[in-house]
Amino acid sequence: MHELSIALGIVKIAEDEAAKAKAERVTKIELEIGVLSGIELDSLNFIWESAIKDTVLEFAEKEIVIIKGKGKCIDCDTEFEIEKLFDPCPYCNSYFKGILQGKELRVKALEVI
């Protein structure tokens, strides 16, 4: 379950940024997570309360924005939506593609007091 290490990494980012802002705690955290990032949202949500206990995020509202997967076929130059990394191009069935979006995992914003 690598979601625990991801949650702990998010806590570290929040603590570092709160310290820079000389804030006591975070009231809201916004995350962007791509569907191709390999993050299981159910697992992340399951482990979240344990990971944030006794941290600046303990009472923070969590908002997750899901970023859809998008690729561009190398063979026919078509852009298309991707649900899984190994989805072929829906137009020419080629598996050769570049990933344009969907692998994101970032802390987009923090609200602090």
C-alpha cells in the first residue's frame, strides 16, 4: 500500500508550507490526482485519517480534483481520453502514444490560519 507513503509525503509538504507561512494549521487542502497516477483513491481515503493525526492537517478539509487521462497517438496524431495506461488509440488501435495528462499528483492549494 504505497498510499500511506503518499499521504505522509502530502503531510510533509503541508507542514513545510505551513511553517514557511508561519501558520498554526491548515484549514483546507486541495489535491490534484490523475487517473493514470497509480493512486487508489479508496486506499488513500482509508489511510488519510491515520496519516494526518497530530499534524497541521488534522482538522483540514480535503478536496480532491480528479484529472482525466489524455493521450496523443504517435501513429495517427489523434488526441484521445485514456482510462488505463495501456489503452490503445480508439481510431487506429495503435499502442504507441504520449501521455498528455492524467499522471498528476500534486498539492494544488493550502488554506492556512
